[in-house]
Amino acid sequence: RWRQRTASPVLTLHRLVLLSFLGCIAVLTPSPVAGASCYDDYDYDYGRSYVYCDYDGSECNAGYVSDCYCRGYNAVVSCSCPAAYGGSACELTYCTASDCNNRAYSVSGYRPSCTCSCNAGYSGSSCELTYCTVSADCNNRASSVSGFRPSCTCSCYSAYSGSSCESTYCTASDCNNRASSVSGSRPNCGCTCSAGYGGSACESTYCTVPTDCSNSASFVSGYRPSCTCSCNAGYGGSACESTYCTVPTDCSN
């Protein structure tokens, strides 16, 4: 323990006790309590009493006692704190960049009440939030974006859809420019084919009479080039291009 002496008025007689068996005068004082305290002592060289400020160093937590004096019998301690600590008793810890996730250009206050001035792109009391961006979160397909990752809201350009504008709306080209209407997003396009065309992307052309079966077919089915012709009586061949031989036309009677 350390003691720091503070001048005090001479002790009154009722606080002195004559100890005849020691042949001297002693001062009866209360026992010091934990931490800093003040108590009387006597300087026999000068014949004066003093009030001592007694401390053990724990009063300043992480720091050290730079001064101790007595106000009456109340100890008053001044602390010198290390760089990372503050407060009258060095009981507070300064906030650092780590309290702001290393995303702040300035930090103030004591833990746990830190004030972070976040760098561009970050937000939140400890800069724990990251702003969404068009390039990273909307595939560069949005006119604007709002929110923080991972909950981004993208305003997609007209040709795109999806929470991150990851989907592309189908267009006439996805239906070979043969559709009356187009719906859905690539690759799942819905094509309503114009007359004469069929297939999921209107890629097929319906077979017709007389183009694919000449005029010798009663009807035709299928898509080019795989047409199925139902030939009229007297005609045959895959496209009804052949005429059956008859009697008497081809063999006389």
C-alpha cells in the first residue's frame, strides 16, 4: 500500500491516549477500509499530527493513482489512465475500429456505447450493414437498388425480372418471330404461335395442301419436312405425287 500525507490540525486531547507502559503518546485511528481511505498519524520528529491518504492502487482499475488527498476524512483519488482507458477511475474502455467492424473512418465513445462514422457503403450502429449495389446485387440490370444485403430490392430494367434481375423476359426472337404473343422468362418461354406454325418456339411449319401434298390429298398432318398426306382416290406416294394405273386408261380394255 501507499500513503500520501496531508497536513491536519493538531489532534485534540480527547483523541490522544497516554500509553504509560510505552512511555509515549499514540493515536488511536480506525482501521483503513478496502481501497483509498484517510486516517490520522503522528510525526514525532515535528510533534505534529497528519492525515494520511492511504491507497492500494486498485482504485484506478487499469490505471495508476497519480494523486491522493483527503477532504476531511474522505479520500479523493486522481487516476492516470493508459491510452485505451478513460473515466475518473479508468473504468471505461475507449471504442476502437474493431467495434465498428473496421468499416468506420472515425470512432468515438466508450464500450459498449460506441459511435461509428461508417465508410461509404456501410451503415448500422457498428457499420455491420452493407448497402446493396446495382452491380453486385442486381446483375447490372437495374435502374436503382435499395436496402442492405442480403435483403436487396432491385428496380429492374424493362427486359429483366427476378429478385436480382437475374431473369430475362422472353421476346419474339425466342419464338422465331412466329408468335402472336410471348410470355415468361428465358429459358421458359411461352409462345402462342401464329397460324401455320407450331412447336414450343414456333420452330415448326405445318404441312399444307397443295404445298406439301400437291392437290391430290384430302388432308395433311404434321410439320415440315415430316408431312403425312391422305391422298385422294387414285393417288399415292408420300406427297400424293403418283397416279395409280387404271384400266382402260393405261392398259386398254
